[in-house]
Amino acid sequence: QVQLQESGPGLVKPSQTLSLTCTVSGGSISSGGYYWSWIRQHPGKGLEWIGYIYYSGNTYYNPSLKSRVSISVDRSKNQFSLKVNSVTAADTAVYYCARALMIRGVIETFDYWGPGTLVTVSS
Amino acid sequence: QTVVTQEPSLTVSPGETVTLTCASSTGAVTSGCYPNWFQQKPGQAPRALIYSTSKKHSWTPARFSGSLLGGEAALTLSGVQPEDEADYYCLLYYGGVSGWVFGGGTKLTVL
């Protein structure tokens, strides 16, 4: 069974770059049929889709975050990563990585999720 | 800006049936929005329940079902159990315009 685990600093200063990594186990990130996603949840609030990447490097981002976000993949380490530039307090959230399942070439669901990691933006 | 709206809260008694709904600011929710439903309990990651309107994951209990109802996506729990108390989020797909958009969530209380 596939498992995902987020890792990275829990505290980031305003205006700096937030960087997180998701390590995938129990399956290969290069096997195809999946996109690898980031989703966040502000404290006490709802969920927000950030974006996702295919093992080939194709990416899709939430238009509202696109100018500050980048997602990359490291197939050799079975990992994918998130960077958010120029962070503010509004980027404080629990960040989840998740697997997006494609069925006949269409993403239909986000089936497996990591436990999440809290990132606080504060000086 | 695309907004997905859910009931903020619902209260139900054990054994009853309850339906949660998910509406789109752009108009009727269709199968092309690939409606998803997630359950989230305190301190846990969301757990996928329903995808593509009505498909169930292998771990989804039989009492959960999804549908389209009056232009909205719907999640029905038939015979609610105390362990179903949680937040429920719907998720809709809008293509290149907005990508995937979550609803604000419904807090389901089982009393």
C-alpha cells in the first residue's frame, strides 16, 4: 500500500521561501497513472488545492497561487517537492501531499494522503 | 472566483439518514466536475470516500453513497454511526479556469 510522508521546516520567516518534500513509499513515483499533489489547510479552515506534477515533470497549479508556487519531482529518490516563494502569515497552514489517481487519462480523485505537516510563517 | 458551498453544520441521530450537499457558484454541478467527498476527523488527514460522483474507494463503508441531486453533488449517509462524526469536504474540478476547488466543509455532529 502506498504511503506518503511530508518533511521540511516547521517555521519559515516572512518573505522567505517555504520548501517541503514528500517521500513516497510502497510504490514508484515513475510508474505512471498518477499525479503527485500538494494541498493545504489553513488553521481551523477548509482545504485548498495547490497543484500537482506527473513523473515526467508536467505540472498544473492553482491559478490563485501559480505566481509563487513550484512543484518538482526527484524520481531517483521517489520524492516530489513544493516551493512557495515570498511567504506571508497567510501561508501558515498544514500542508498535505497526496496521490491523484488517473483513470483513462483523467484525474478523478486524490486517494492516498500523507499525515500533513504544519508550517508556520512568523519572524 | 469560483466558490463551492456546503452546509456549515448538520446534526443527526444515530441510525438516521442524512444528505450533505455541494453547490457550485458557476451553475449546476455535473459529472464533468468529478465530484469527490472526503471525511476528516480532528488531527487527521482527510480520507477519500467518494469520487467521480458516486464511485467508492475499496475502504469506503457501504452506508456512504454519492449522487447528483437538483444540480448539486450529494453525499448520503444511510444509518449514521457515532464514528461518522467528522468534517466532510466536497471537491469539484473546473479545468484550467480554477483547477480543483474544495467546498468549505460540513461539520457533522452525531447526537
